[in-house]
Amino acid sequence: MPTSTQLIILLRHPVRFLAEEDPARSRFVFDAPQGPVEATANEAVGPLSGGIRAMNAHDSVRAWAGPAIIALRLMAAGALTSPSPAELQQLREAGAHIGESQADGQRQIDAFLAALAVDAPAVATTPQRRREPEQPRPRIEPPRTFAYRLVTAFEAGGADSVATVRLRVRPTDRTWGEVDARDLWTRDDHHFGPGARDATRAMLERLAATWEPAHRLLPGDDGTPPPETVALDRDELGRLASADLVTPLMANRVEVVWPAELVRDVAATPVLQRVEGFGDRPRAFGRDQLFRFDWSVSVGGERLTQAELDELAASHSGMVRLRDQWVFVERSRLDDLLRGGGRELDASDALRAALTGELEIDGRMVEVDTVGWLEDVRERLASLGARDTRIEQPADLDGDLRAYQLDGLRWMNQLVELGLGGILADDMGLGKTIMLIALHLHRAAPAPTLVVCPASVLATWEREIARFAPGQNVHRYHGPQRTLNDAKDGFVVTTYATMRQSADDLAEHDWGMVVADEAQHVKNAASGAAQALRRIGSDARMALTGTPVENSLSELWSILDWTTPGLLGHREQFRRDWARPIERDRDDEVARRLATLIRPFVLRRRKSDPGIAPELPPKIETDHHVQLTREQIGLYEAVVRRTMTEIEESKGIQRRGLVVKLLTQLKQICNHPAQYLRQSTGRLDGRSGKLTVFDELLDEILAEDGRTLVFTQYAQMGHLLARHLNQQGIEHAYLHGGTPVRTREDMVRRFQDGEFPVFVLSLKAAGTGLNLTRADHVIHYDRWWNPAVEDQATDRAHRIGQTTAVHVHRLVAEGTIEQSIAELITAKRALADAVVNSGEAALTELSDAELAALVRLRR
């Protein structure tokens, strides 16, 4: 909940009251630049009552100040739920400027009082004295209670005094008009009665205890009338404007009326800049960089000079005359400005503030300006990749970069020049490897570039470097005899597993650049690979991945926190401020702000984007819905019946484990009964609807001399398919997680050379990094939860270098959990890159009824 101090600061922003049917849920909303701030009626009533005096208060705050003051009086008298008719009339008059109409304003005030009655302490609704019943009385009866106004006016050229103040009096029931307090002693026609003098004298004596000039507004002890006006010096005037007097003035029903010429438009903005003392072109956000912010104070829209700010700071009261006008800044706020200025920030905080235009100061977000060199950096980040920044293809690159690849080189180089890293997240097949090789050649760094990649693409990197940069040394850091002794320049390629095992040796070596290929392998920041990668220092870090987000935004945080540390804050801060509002609440505004923040650091191009790959042939996608066999139906229904009974009797982690087990078994049954039954021998054909359709597809493809990639997420199903292909006499190869690196390389080469027509691959072992453009058909034998994983696998064939159309076939068992998965995947694609939770993790949280509806066999 907001503190009173925070709410007082918010008085300069618009406020609105949201009345709910349940008074306990009604609330005020302050529309601050950093976002709406909510407060209950009880939290807001005190700060709002000061809005009538606050010099920079918003008009809507001033409109609520009157009702808030009256509500405080009712609370003090214990009459919050039983105001008198006169008090109700005052509330109606005070709320004349609230709402779209008088009736709407009255409804809001009634709802406000109802909310206060629920939220306020019990004493506010318990009468503190016995209330006299209302009796009709003639209007000529003298009023009993009074309200006051201290009307101030500036004096021109006064030597000692700067202003005058006069006291005005009126009855609280408004039966008579307002008069000068002096008239109570000098005239008899004011109709206020003799009680007015005693009440006014008592008020001034009470007020004088906290504001001494009130003494001078009293009548003399000898009966002489009080003065018409009293002169005030600067400190006395400033004291009258201070926050310390808010409560005494309110308690005595005193309103202060300030001169129109008093400047109330005092704004303060933190200005962020780099600490001087570095070279002309330092590493923009290196670890040795320091930044600081100071406050820029503007009065009436004009920025104060340092001398004027010093004069304001030297004032005890906060009331000074600047540029021929009187200016007041609340002393407590001025102290905050002076105390907060000059604070140093590290590079990550400065970068985040420069990009978002906001800086967190003392727990609240405030708008920030950047100046000088840092403003230039901000503008450069905003225009990253712009073609007006000239860059040439490296002369020693043996190949021609396409226009979009040259744009990618320009973007990466601009980031690296600023000492920052990024994610090249182009679609698979658009040439991320050659762009990275070109960046290495363009930089010509004295230290080598370290490439960390999955074992399956180790040889691909070696071949691509030899092809596009034949003059560069390539050092493979892999295997039991690995060493870095000869790794002086060029490229060093290693695997994530090797990096994790040899993190100490790699961290001690000098690197010109570190590249994480297929960077989704370090999407878990707590994993050993991610921790090891963070230990390896470098001037430049680039991540290559076609799927920066597979399941959750935390994966994006993990990769970006390596390439550009601190950009998205700490992990828990990122989850609180970004991931949960986007993933759980589907907050489009937060998603837009996050996209704005990360846009300079993530380059994402798709094959379908205009001008990216016009020569790429089309991708034709077909879903083949297959019927289960009688054996599959019997197994499916038996597993659902048995496991759902266990699930209904389980709780917590045991229940979640049973749900995952159920989903896995059902998907295995849909693939083939032999997979579920763990049968490694025996007959395969005729038992699975999928296998029958698979055979029909292969017959057509092979008849046309086609080449096929077959993906399955299960290694056991891959073995069954390989056995089935053997029985059919179809040449093939099977690549899975246990395939040695050298064997993988040989399989890929042989397939690309056309030595066999069917390549069975494990989705996780071969779904990334391989170049298999000889294939013109891709069969997904079973479905993965996330469409991005399937797309990556498909892109083994549908990539730059492909010359024929690629046909994608997906096998879906109709009426089963697979069809539900297919519908989930379709919904995920429709979200256009929005992030959703992984399928199994989400389904474990379904109720028993929801889960039963999802897995039951639909016929």
C-alpha cells in the first residue's frame, strides 16, 4: 500500500474514485506517469485534504480536497455514518466539481463516505459526544461554528516583509457571507453574533502555538480591534506553506489562499550522465564505467541554473524570489532532491534507465533525462542496424552476404562497439553462422573467438569456417586430449558439455568474442552450462538461436542476462515486473514495454518477412488425421480408466507425477502399441494407424525419388521405426542422443550426398543445428508441446540452400490427447510469439474433471 508521503507526492497527478458495489472494494486511483497507484478511502483522505493548499495539486485533487476535509471532521466527531443535514449540505457544495454531473458527484461522495465507514477505525463512526437533535430554527439565529481563510498577497519592494495576510471569517453553514475578522470587532451588522469573536480569538490562539504570526492577528488586550493585515517575512510565509502546518490549519478550519502570481509549477527531473575521466571512445558499458544522476529543477517550465538552485537550497523556508517571481518548493521535497542527487549508478542500471526513460529512486519510478555522451549512446541504440551506418563485407570473407545478412552484421557490430551483446534470433536457415563469421573477420580482434555449441553441430562450424573464412585457424576444444595451448587466434569451437567440465581453463583464456550457438541450451540460468558460460570473460558476447523463448520469458531473461548483464534486472525482479504480468495476466501494455526495452538487443527476422529470402521455396504443411486400431483403442481406454482413478485419489507432487505419466503413456499408445508395451521384437505392421499412414506417405515420396526426414520425440519409437524400415527394405539412418559425434557427421554427409532416402531423427538430438537441405519432405511422427521446437526441426530442411518446396506432414491420432495437443499448438501459433507455459506443466494443474475431458477418447 502507498505511504502518506507517496500519496502527497501524487497530488500533482489526476485522481479518480472508483465506486464499487461492495464499499470495501472502492478505491482512489492516482494516474501517475509510472502507472496508476491505488489507495483506499482511509489511506487517501488525509493526503487529499491537503490538496486545497498544495501549490501544484491537480484540479481533480482540489475538487476532492473539500469533501476530504469535511470527512475528517466527521471522523473526528465520530459522526461518519450520521452527518447532520447541515453537514450533508456542505458535502454537496464541496463536491460540486466532482463527477460528470451534480448527481454523479453526489453518488461518488456517498460511495466515498460508505467506503470510509468500512475502512476507517471504529472511533470514526462512534459519536464522541452526544449529538443534539436537529431543531428547525430561524435563519436570524447567530451561527455557532465558523471557517476561516488566510488571504495572502505579495508586497512589492518590501525591505523586511515580503507579503501581507488578512483573516476572513464565514459561518460553516453559509447562512451569511464572508467578512474580515476585523469587522467582528468594528461592526455590528455582520449577524455573526458575539460568539464569533470568542471563536475567532480561540482559533488564533491555538494556531499561534504552531505559527507565531497568528498572534498578530488577535485584538489587543485593551480591546483594540485586530489589524486589517499583518506583514510576513520570507520565513513566516514559507512556514505557512510548509507541510507541518497542514494538520493545525485543517483542525481549525483554516484555508490558505495564495496569490495567483506564486509559481506552483516546480518540476524536478533526474538527469543521467557518465562520470567524466574516460577516453573519447570508451567501452560504453564496460565494468569500469560509472554513471551518476543529478536533479534538474525547472520553475514555470524554465530550468534553474546551479546558482539559483543553490539559492533555493539555502532557503530555510523554501520560499525564494527567482527571476522576478516568487517560488515555493516544499522543504522536505527540496531535501529529497538535494540528498538524492549525485548518486552513482553502475552500467546496467544506467543502460536500463537510458532505454526506458525511467529510473528507480527510493523505491519509486521517476522519468529521467540523459545528456551528453549517454544521450548519444541512447540514440545509437534506438537506431541500431540503420543502413545509413556504412559497413562493408569483410574482404577476406569467401562468400557474398545478402542484404539482410549485411544488416545483421551491421547490427551486431554496433552493439559490440558499445561494449554490449545481443541475440541474433533469425529463423533457422537464414545464415546466422556466416553473419557471425563475418563479424569475427570485421572486428579483427587479437584474441580468438570462442564458439560454444551442441555436439551435433561442432563439425558444421568447422566446415562453415573453412568454407567462408579459409584463412582463419580453427581449433576444436573437445575430447580427452583437448588443450588451449595453440588457441592464439581464429576460432575455438567447443561443446556445452566440454565448456561445463573445463570452465576454469576457458575462463583463464583471453577471448575477443564468446558466441553461444543454439543458445536455448542455456535458457535455464541455474544450469551448470549457464553458470559456466557466465564465468568466461570477453569484450563481446553474442547468442545465436532461432527460439529465444520456447516456454517462458525466464528463458529470454537467462540469455539476455548473459549477453547484456543487468538489462532486465535480477531474476526475481524480472519475474515480478515483466514475466508474471505478461504470462499470467496477459497484460498487453507490459508486453509492449518489454518489447521496447529489448528491441535493440534482439534481432529477429523470419523467412516470410518481405525481402528476406525471396528465393526460398514454399513450405507446404499438412495434418494427417489417423484412426486408432482396435488394439490401440483398448489400451488407450484402459490406461485412462486406471490412471484417472489413481489421480483422483492423489494430491500434490504425486498427482502431478501421475498426470505426466498418463500423458506420456497415451502418446506412446498413439504412436504404436509396441512402444507402450516395450516390445523390441515381434510384428509392427497392422497395429498402429499412424504406422499405416506413415507407410503410405513413404511409398508416395519414394516413388517420386523424394528424400524424407522423420522426427520423433521418443528414442524408443525411433528404434521401432528403424526396425520397421529394415523389414520394409528401405535404406535409412537413425540419429539419436547416443550417436557419437563423428558418426553424426558421417550420417549428415551421406544423406546430403543422396546415399539413403529416409533419415530418422530424435527431435531433441537433431532438431537444431543440422543442415539437411537434401530433404524435400519432413514427417513429424508425434507432436511436441511447443510449436517452436517443431519449427526448428522443420527448418533442418527449409533453409537457405533449399531449392525445392518442402512438404511438412504431421501425424495426429484423431479424438485422442494428440488432437488436444494439436489444438494447443494451433492456439500457441495464433498468439504470435506470446509466451505460454509448457504443456505438461500446465496440464498437471488441471482439475480432475478438466483432465478427464482432455484425455478421454472422442469417437
